[in-house]
Amino acid sequence: MPHSTQLYQHVPDSRWPIVYSPRYNITFLGLERLHPFDAGKWGKVISFLKEEKLLSDSTLVEAREASDEDLLVVHTRRYLNELKFLFDRVEGISKATIVDLDAHQGNGHERDFMGDKRVYIMDVYNRHIYPGDRFAKQAIRRKVELEWGTEDDEYLQKVERNLEKALQEHRPDVVVYNAGTDILEGDRLGGLAISPQGVVKRDELVFRIVRGRQLPILMVTSGGYQKRTARIIADSILNLYGLGLIGPESASVSAQNSDTPLLPLEVP
């Protein structure tokens, strides 16, 4: 028996390509304040963007919660495998690239897509921290392992150089960008030392390269375990908008000339 879904919705041109739901913010009798992770950071990001007059409730796309019936459209009851619905449900999507710039190795999606040639995974992470999943590393097509305390210049050069090569090796129909902010200096779980300006520059760099190839990109904000990350994420979104990389005019962005490096390529 075929299953139906109400998740797919028409999004008018007046809406921003920013998906949000108040349910993203986690509360548990105030105990969430004791955890280093800012469980309400997504709501704070939206508040900052509203203060800057970038968006309003009427221009946001609000996510709908998936019911069991929705999930069964693309998954079996035995195993719900994230993202693979793209290949079955979205016309024109047959290949994808995951650019994982969270501080931790992305072993979840790596295990999910092990052996799936349609998915190219680039993962840049602190080699000394959790999870250290050797089996999952077999799925990484472009692996960049970082040392403790890696700083802006080295980090940005490695991201740019490897992203350029990744998109040359595998031309995707869509890029899924994991923009974790746990790379930020002072993050005890990430162990890297990227400045707030470095985080903003990283997101700009990724969008310039991807949009320069006229590819659609989906950015998820992911990890980040300090209270200041919400402001940094908002600043990054404002920067992307100011540069024309997101928003109504972004479709015409050519990212200058994507064949020209944005940074000196001195670090392998």
C-alpha cells in the first residue's frame, strides 16, 4: 500500500531559504542550562537575524515534524536511513557531496553511505577526539585530519584546497554542508582554535566555491558547544547575504572565478 506525506510543501519566492522550528530548541526543566551545549542556540540565531531586519516570521520556512507515515514514504520500518530519500524523491538528484566541517569525524553518515558511489564525503576533523571510527573512515573520499589547536590560516587553506579538489573529483547535483561551530577557539570538545572571524570566513569560502559551480547547497549548523556560537552563526548568515551568496539575488552568483583560489594554497 503506498504511503502519503504532507512534508513536501510549496515554498513561495517571498520566503527565505532558512528552515526553522521553535521545536529545535531543547528545554528540560531548566537543566539544559547546566550543559555546555547551548540548547537554545537556533532560536537565538533567528532572534539575531530578526533584530538585523534580515527576516521575519512571515519569511521563514517552518519545518514540519515528520510522522511515521511520512518516514515510511522513503524508509522501511527496519531501518531509517537519512538523506537517501534525495535520490528517490527529488528530481535531478543522483549524486551528492557531503562537506563535513564539524570538528568531529562524521561517522554516522559515513557508515550510512559506506560503499555508495553516489555520495562523496569530504571530512575535516580533529584526529584526536571522538569518535575515532576507523571502520567509518573507509567511506571518506577526501580526509583531512587536523591537530590540536589548529588555527585560522592553516585551517582555511586546507578547507579551500581540499574542497576545490573534491568538487573536481566528483561533480554532485547537491552539496550538503555540515557547518559545525565546535571548531571555535575555546570549545573543549572540539579542541581546535578557529576565531569567530575564521568561522565566518569558512562559511563564505564554502559558499563561494560551491555557488561558483552553480550547485545547490544545504547548510546545517550542527555542533557548537559555547554560548557565543549563536551570534557567530547569525553573523555568518548576514555576511553570506551581504555578499549575495544567499537570498533573492544569489541565483546569479558566480563566486567571482571559482578557478582562482581565494587563499594561498601553501598547506597540503
